[in-house]
Amino acid sequence: MNDFLLIPALALTTLFAAILVGLWSKRKTDEKLDDPDALKSSLAKDGPGPQPFR
């Protein structure tokens, strides 16, 4: 297999992997946003606040 086929194959594989990781991350974020028992961020207005020694 020469570079004519190898480079596009690697590029498409990388693009496909990045799309899958993005979709997985979005799903996990949406699940956390929908969970009422999830911990709030310390930066959120209604969160626990900064705890530098924790």
C-alpha cells in the first residue's frame, strides 16, 4: 500500500475516532446534567464554593 491510500485512510480513521469520542463525551455530559443528584461544580453559582485545602 502506498502513501496515496495510507494518508487518507489514517486521516479518516482519526476523524472517525474524534467524532466517536465527542459523541461519547456529549452523552456523558447530558447524563450528568439530567441527574439531579450530581455534584455541582465549585464554580457554579449554586455549587459548594471553592475549597482550596480539600
